[in-house]
Amino acid sequence: MTGLILLMPFATACGDEGTELRADEQLTAKLQELRQAGGSVPLRQLVPGEWDQVHSFAEPVSRELVQHTVGGQIDMGEMFTGPGNILVFTNAGAVQQAVSVRVNVFDGTYGHGVRVVADPPNTGRLQLVDGKP
């Protein structure tokens, strides 16, 4: 647990309310692989589950802005300073999960058909693009 605290000082507890922001190392690894290889993949293929929107926030970002944007409580520190992005997945407006990834992804709100695009490969930031390729 100490290692997690050292890696994620921005995810300090704020009580029992809200969806906890957690580091998703598995998703980080998949996104890093995509960034190196190039190409694109539906985000739903990397993050299964019941969600119809994803909200992406680059660091630094305040808890206040995240909660205002997603319309729900997120259990995180006052400020996310990274590295990387916060991804908040919602379904019918309700927060399903909130994760941090150590990869730079374009900010914004995207629908269930969003694709992650690394073109050309080995560029700094992954694009999120709604709809089909």
C-alpha cells in the first residue's frame, strides 16, 4: 500500500462519498503499447463495462472541475497533478468509474463509439476520436 501512496499522492481519500479515483496500470500499459505501435482501437475494447460516455482530463485539473463536468462526486485530492490523465466513465449520467493513466490523452467528452488513435506512432499524446475510423 505504501508504494501506491508514493505513486499516487493525488488520490488521497476524501471520505466515503463519491467514486474513488484509482490508478489503472493495466490500461496505462495498453495505451502505452498503442502509442508505440501506432494505429487505433475502440476504447470499449480496452475498457469493457457499462458506460456510454468518457470524460478525459489532462493534468493539472481540480476536483471541482472534474465533478462539475461529470455531474458526480469523485473521491480524489483537491488537484490531480499527474502525470497523465483522469478518465471518468459514465452511464446515463451516473459515474461508473474514475481512473488515472500515465499517458497523455486529448481532453474532452466522448461517446461510447470513441476510438483511441496513435497516428503516427511514438507521438506524445493519444487522440480520442468519436465514431468509426
